[in-house]
Amino acid sequence: MKFKGFTNEDFETFTIDGLDERMEAIRGRIQPKFHELGQALTDDLASLLQKEMFLHIAKHARRTVNPPKDTWLAIADNKRGYKQHPHFQVGLFDDHLFIWLAFIYELPNKENIAKNFLEHLDKVVDITPEEYYVSLDHTKKDAKPLQETDLKKALERFRDVKKAEFLIGRHFRAEDPIVGDGDKLYEVIRETYETLLPLYKLSFDK
């Protein structure tokens, strides 16, 4: 794998003014790295889950004025899209890298997934290391450490509020040496996904 990690220049992409200018930098600097990293992770997940998985890279196609504040790759078991399916993400804001197992508001069976997680709340807690983070909105930076999150309340909100989301995983500051080391970062992401696989599988239980 050619992936060398992410650089300061990659994170500085989100300080570029103008939609076209920022998108040009995202396509030139970040998306080639997403292709390299994402394909390896997609193959890993397919092997671990014993089913075909597909790589999707955010296109930000709906934007007409405001440039994106972040960008990401997503891996799901659906070839056509990922937003309506549980999926894995890696992405960048201007100051950190995120690694998520993501359940976002477009999911048609949000209530069932939340119900499964609430019924197995102890399992959710047990498999998730304390240094992991939880986000309730993928468009915002303000994720909280798991140990500072009322998980039951977060999942009830995910169940009951139409636009509510639930993402769980890890954060690394832009200046963290791991972020710039392709081999180490790949291993950390792979390890994170393996840790979260039981939750991914639980989300499919009827």
C-alpha cells in the first residue's frame, strides 16, 4: 500500500476560501489518499465480515456555495450508497482525524438499531474502550469521550429524534504523529474497526 499518512497541508485544505478552490484541493490532496487507504480497509472488512464491502468517497455534490468543513471515506455493504446503511468512516476536519462506525439519520431502521443497542447496553459499553468518542451529529466537531457520554440517553435520542445520529470511534489531533505515519495509522484504523465489529453486527439483528 502506498498510503503515507496525512500531512499538515491536508488539514490546511479546510482553510482555503471558496467552494471550487477547496474542492480542487480535496480532490488533489486528500481523495487519492482515501482511495489508497480505503481500498485496503474495504478488503480487510470484507474478509472479516465474509461479505462484499464497497468503498465510497464523499463527493460533496449538493454543495453550491459553502465549501465543506470536512471530508471522508465510507465503507458499507451496499454498492450504490452508504448513508442508509451502517458504515465505517475515516475523515478529516481542519484539526483532527476521525474514525467512526456511523449510524446517521438517513437510516430507515434507526429505531430497531437503537432498540438493539439499548437492549444490549452492557455489551456496547464492554466492547468499547474508554478512549473512544461518541458523536450525535456527523456534521459537527463536538464529539465527546465515551466516558463523558450518557450512552443510554444518547441512544434514546437516536431512537426518538428523526435527525439524531450515533457515531462511535476514535479521534486523533492533526499533530498526532500517528496521523502522519501511513503504516501505523492503517493499523490503528483496522484495529478500531475490528473492535467495533460486534456493534456493526448487532445493528443487523432483528
